Amino acid sequence: MSDSRAIIIDGDLAVFELTFGKALTMMMPVGTMKGSGDATFGSNKLCVLGDEKDLKVENVPYNSPPFVGGQGTVKIEKLESDQVAGHTNSGGKKVILKGKKFKAKLEVSSPAKDPNGVSDPNAVYVGGMGEFKTTNKKFTGT
């Protein structure tokens, strides 16, 4: 089986890289996908298009020099075309595939500060990436 065609299921992980443009997170953000598809693999619901919008990793520490000590929420910004099935669906919605990498963003919840106490002016950092880690080694989509 081609690993990139594996269908993402409830409980699979979204692992984000540390860099979001000029911002660097101080930990590897990892979130858990929640599937809402009608179909299941084992006892886990399939993840369908739109489920990625519900995933968020909160209270992620970040720095963006000269600003340090901020916190934000990491989210999937956009799935790539190889992560959305062209034909396979569940309940009329296309299923999410492992694919390669998705686009990610960091939304600032508590701005980092520079040495003079000035807050980071950025509300959002884009340019992040991430990938799915799945336990599904058998069920694929196209």
C-alpha cells in the first residue's frame, strides 16, 4: 500500500513543524484528529474534509526574535491536493488522506515581547507545515 493514500481516521495525529514563517515554537505541536465521517475503520470514524478545521493545539510557546515568550494556537491552514480524496467519500464528503505535508498557521493568543516590553505586532504567523501520522496501514482512498 502507498502510505500517502492511507485514509486518516479518528485518533490519528497531526504533527506540526517548529517554524511558522519568522516564528519558532518551543515545542513540537501535535494534535489529534477527530473523525466525523459516517464510515469507520475498526471502531474509528473516518476523517472527512472539514474535520481538519476543528483541530487545534493551544498554548504553544513561541519566539519571533526579538520577541520572546509568546503563546499561540497552531492550526491546519490548508490541506494539499494529495490529502483530499478525489473519489473516496464518507457520507457524501471526501475523506482526508495522509498525503505529504499540509500548510499550517500559528495564531497568537499572548504576544511575545521584545527586551523593551513591546508586544509582537503579528496576530498570525503562516508558512508552517505539518504531516499526518496514522495508525491505519490497510485502508486507502483515491
